[in-house]
Amino acid sequence: MAPTRRSRHESVGVWFERDLPDASYRYVSLFNSCAEPLVSEHFSRLESIQRAEKNINKLRDDLPHNDHRERQSAIDEELFDLVSGFEALKIDKAKGERP
């Protein structure tokens, strides 16, 4: 009978083989307990960033409309001032008065 070559894993001993699944479970459990809060935090940050980006896009889209409204309101105010001034002069002229 020829001697069989033992693998490195077999030379460690039977106790290692028996405890390996339990040790793997502990390692995975420890890794999960450390990784889960990080994943949760990063997911929350990602959601927050996505909401902020959505709000920025909405504000960016509304900005030209707001500028247009402000500019139009300023133009309307100037026109109303001119028209009311012209009407006041017209009334004064009809009465024969000079301002």
C-alpha cells in the first residue's frame, strides 16, 4: 500500500475541520454586524442626495419662469405708472390746467 499524501488542511488536525463551519459562521455574523450599519448609512445618504438632486432640478427648471415673472411684473408696473401719468396729464389738459 502506497502512502497517501496528506493535504495541508488535513495536517492541521481534526479539531480544525470540526470547528471550521462554526468559525465561518461567526466570521460572517461579525462581518454582517459591522457591514449592516454602514450599508444602512450609505443608503440613507444616497436617498438624501437623490432627493436633493430632484429638488435642485425642480428649482432649476422653475428659475427661468420666476425670472420671467419678476421681469414682466417690473415692466407692467412701469407701464402702469406711465399710463396713469399720461391719464393725469390728459385730465389736467382737458380742464385747462397745467401741472
